Amino acid sequence: MDQALRAQNRYELDELVADLPRRATLRQRLTDMVSAVSDLTTRVQTAWRRPRLPRLALPDDERVRYVVGRGSACDLVLSDLTVSRIHAELRREDDGGWMLVDLGSLNGTRLNGWRLVGPAKVRSGDEISFGDCGFLLTSGQPSA
């Protein structure tokens, strides 16, 4: 501050502020705005092109356990090789909710992109995957 007050001319003041960032020109601001819009457009297109998951309806009968896997004895049989013979199970809780449990599968069970390390509560709208087979959970009957 003292140097600014002691400055005798404009050149001495210019030296004091030489290391400050320059104000963006109109051209630079327009370029930045176009770049931001382009980035947003790319993100929207990427999200739009993402494959839509098939729906998996949570059962509404009286059973409390549904086994998912590649084996013929499973309640939900998935023929994909990334799915273990006995992969996971859906368990009905006392409150009517559902828990998803991985049964030691090799390729894992995921809930909303996170690999399960223990039982997890699931609800309609969650994305679950068994190996590479992904589903969107719904309640009631599946829609066509």
C-alpha cells in the first residue's frame, strides 16, 4: 500500500498490479459460455443414450425369500455367465420392505452402483445388478 501511495507516475503503479490476473475480454467470456453449453450438451446426450434397464417387480405374494442366480432351482434364473449359480437373494422384512443379500457371488451384487458387502434395504426405483445383469426395481406388476 505504501508503494502505491509513493508512486510518482502511472508506470510505477502498473508495475505494482502487473501480477494480478487480467479481466476476461468479451471474446474470452463468450468462448467460456459456449464451452460450458457444449459440455452440458455432451453430458445430456451421454445420459440420454445410456441403456434403459429392464424392470424387476418386487413380488407381492406371501413368500419371504427369493433366490437369484444361474441355477435352475433359483426363483429368478439369469442365464448370463457373470451371474453365479446361487448369486443373491431378496428377503421380505417384517415391515413389508425388502433386503438384498449377496450370497458370496464371484462378480458381486450392486445396489445403485455400489457393491454390496452386507444386507441392504431396497425399494422401488433402486438399480440392482447381479454380475453384468442390471435391473430397475419396481413395485407390483412389471410394465411392458
